[in-house]
Amino acid sequence: MIPLTWDIMSSGLQETIRFLLMVVAFTAAIEGLTYLVLHRMLKHKYALPIMLILPALVAVMALVIYPFGFNIYLAFSNMSMYRFKQFSVGLSYGIQNLLDVFRHPVLQNVTFVQLLGRTVVWTVVNVFFHVLGGLFLAILLNRPMRGKAIYRTLLVVPWAIPQVIAALAWKGEFHYQYGFINLVLRQFGLQPIQWLSDPKWAFVAVILVNIWLGIPFMMVTILGGLQSISPEYYDAAQIDGASAWHQFKSITMPLLQPVLTPAIILGIVWTFNNFNVIYLITKGGPMEGTDILVTSLYKAVFEFYRYGFGAAYSLVIFVFLLMFAGVYLRASGGFRGVDER
């Protein structure tokens, strides 16, 4: 692997600053021209609102649409560290990059199918326990109790802590000799676990950390949904003799669906693309045993410098993520209203 030199970093920084200055100048020019045309020439009554919307539109064009389009362009190239300036673009390169994603190991040993399966397990397990834990805690906090504000604050702490700090702290707790978890296991006469040396236990470790980090978000979201449900529904159900389970199944869950669906979609996207937790705790190891799609993409681009391949690989990940979210929306009825379920 070729290390990044100061000249390469300096050149990249200069290009970034130049691009940002061009965007600012272009936005200001477009704003002024738009206001002049709409207000002075066409006498448009919405000239000012349109002018104020333009910076956000330009920002979306510059920060989302342009990078996405350039990524598609790179996917049909043979760009790498060795061909950083003199790379070629063509349909054959795009087809070859896509075939390489599926036919050859993405990194050294692990294949795309293995990474996809591990990513699906990672996403499903995490989101399931995020929703389950968040729902349980939200129902508890929705009931009258003393010190509710204190409990709510304490339970939000994992979500409020920056992921980098939390991941590095948990990495220390999983240390074989000095970590708190293994110290507790020894106190109970149990054998310590090779949390960061055994691929299976390392994968369990990063899942546990991400579950701990993700439950508070679901708890806060679901709690807001629970507090929006009118108590009259439960009063009427109690008069009819409905049990607590029937109230939960027939009132709580259907009325929570409009809140749960976007929260779960966000959870799926965030977890599917969660890079920090895995990379900071295990760096995808040991033996590529905890790599998922996004960490392998990072390694393919920034450790193996396969830019054209990485661009094609990112498009494949994007398509699978859309499919994953779409399947959930269709299965959950997220496009339908409460009355249509």
C-alpha cells in the first residue's frame, strides 16, 4: 500500500477550498440574477422566497447530486492510486468493476456474499433490539412514576455521548486482561472471553455496543408517539373489558405505526451504514471477521486504493440498501394510513 503523503493531502485540501469558494461565488451570482429577473423584470411576488431557497438547492446540488453523479462516473473507470490522474473511463471498466464485486474477494479473503449476509445479520439484530428495548423503556417511562425526568435523562446518555468516545471506551471494557466485563466473569468463576481476538465474539461485542448506543433514540421516538395517543381509547377499551395485551395489540401498536415506520427506516439506514462502531473497536478484524459492507468499502478505497472498484461497490451497496428499506416498507404497510391497515 502507498502511504498518503503531505503533497497529496495538501493538493486535495487546495482543491476542496477552491471548489467551496466556487460554490459560494456561484450561489451568490445565481441568487442575485434570479432576484433581478423575477422581481425587476417579471414582477414575481415570490421572488424573495425563491431567492432564499436557492442556497439550499445549490447546496443539495453541490453536496449530494454532484458527488453521486461523480461516483457513477468513477464506477465506469479504472481509477486507482497508480492511475490517479491518467485513468480511463468506459462501459467495459464499469462492467468489470461490477463483476469484480461479485466474483472476487472484496478485500483479502472475504467475499461480497459473506459481507452482505453479515451486514443483514448486523442490521436485523441491532434494529430488532433497538425497537424492543426502546419500546419497553418507553412504556415504562410513559407510566406515572417518581423521578421520571431523572430516569429519562440517564437513559438518553448513551445516545448523547459521541459515538467515537463511546466506541473507544467500550473497546477498553472488552480488553481480555483488564476489561471490566472479563473482570466480572472472573469474579463469578467463569473463563474470560477473547472479545477482540475471536472473530465470533468480536462480532457479538460490536453488536452489543451498537445496541447500547441505539436504544435511547428509539425510546425517545416511541415515547413521543405514546404521549400523543389519547387516554380515551384506553378508557373505552377498559370499559369493554379488553385486557392489557389486547389494548397494546389493538390500540398502542396501530397508533404507533406512523411513528415506528420512519424510525425503523432511519434505524435500518443508520445501522446498515454504521462505520464508526466496528472500525473503532475492531477495524473489521480479527481476520476480517467483523467487516460489513461499509467497512470493507472503506478499506477497498483507502487501504487498497481501488477507487473505480470502490465507486462501483458503493453503488451496489446503495441499491441493496434501497431494496432492504423497500421490503420493510411493503411488509409493514408503511405507505398506508392507520385506517387502511
